[in-house]
Amino acid sequence: MTDLQKPGLLKRLFGGLPSSPPAIPTAIPTGEPDADASPLGSRLGHQPVLHEMLARQILDAHLRNRHQLHDRAPADLAGASPEEARLLVRAMAAAAHANGKLDGMELGRIRGKLRSSPLDEEDRRALENSLEEPQCLEDLVRQVDSPRLAARFYAVSLAAVDKNAPINRSYLRYLAQRLGLPADLVVRLNRQMGLRL
């Protein structure tokens, strides 16, 4: 009696004994799907590998985007640390200057976020005085040290600008690439902030 014909092994492999013993495959499996595949063939085929690959992809996507479970309003500065709030206000200023000028609407949006930030009055005044000067995007991006902060950086930039201006849309596409944001996260943030790119 071979190993495949032993009742204990069949029961462990397939969860029960078949009514009649299965035919023992005599050909060497080639990895190609067989037209008359038996239940034994489907159990020993590619399913476990596919399941493992799908599980890994789902886990990777979750780990990349897990900050979304904790960060419901990424453009809100109320829960940010003072250092993070300073960086995000500067990010808004950089986005507002992307088209070459800071207009009154953009300045009002930035001031509104600044008022809701955890910064003290002195910090707020200093930041507000620096808003008129263009910010160096490369210096700001170098300070982004986590995927969560990258998503918030993009979200506040999106909140600061006129979403209908083509130059601002180009800036936002560049910024998403520069921050290394996954495409699905960018789409989700755009939708959340009312932009369809």
C-alpha cells in the first residue's frame, strides 16, 4: 500500500475518505491545467500559491495605507504636533506659491488652518509673516519622515490651492510623485478634498 492509499494520510489531506480510492496520477505534473482535472489535481495545483500571493498583496496595501484608519481628516491641523503643524503650514504656502503668486483666497485658507493649529501666538505670527515668501519645496519634502506625514503634506497642499487651475493640478501630481504616495491613496485624498484628476 503506497502513502497515498493509506486512509490516515488521505483523511488528513482531504478532510475525509473518498467513496472510492482516487486514481493515482502516473504522469509527472507539468504545471499546465488539465482538461479533466480531478479534485486531487485542483487541491495540489496553484491555489495555495495564489492565496499566498493575494494575502501578501492585501497585507502590503493595508500596511501602506494603515494611517488612514487613524487619520480621518488629514488636512486638519488640530491634532498635529507643533513641529508637524509648522511643516504643514509651510507646505500649504509652497502649494499656494506654485502658480507664481499667493492670492487672497489661498492666504485665507492658510490662515484658517493656522488658527486651528496647536501653535502658540508667537509661532503663528512668525509663520504668518513668512507666508508671503515662497517656500523651498525640496527642503520641506526632506522633512517628511513617514507615509502618514506624506499623506497629510499632500492633503494640506490640496486644501490650500484652487483645484481648478491647471498649474495647481500639475503641481499636485508632481508633489504626489515627489512624496512617493501610492496612486490609490492619491485618488482617495483627491476625492475626499473634492478634486478629480
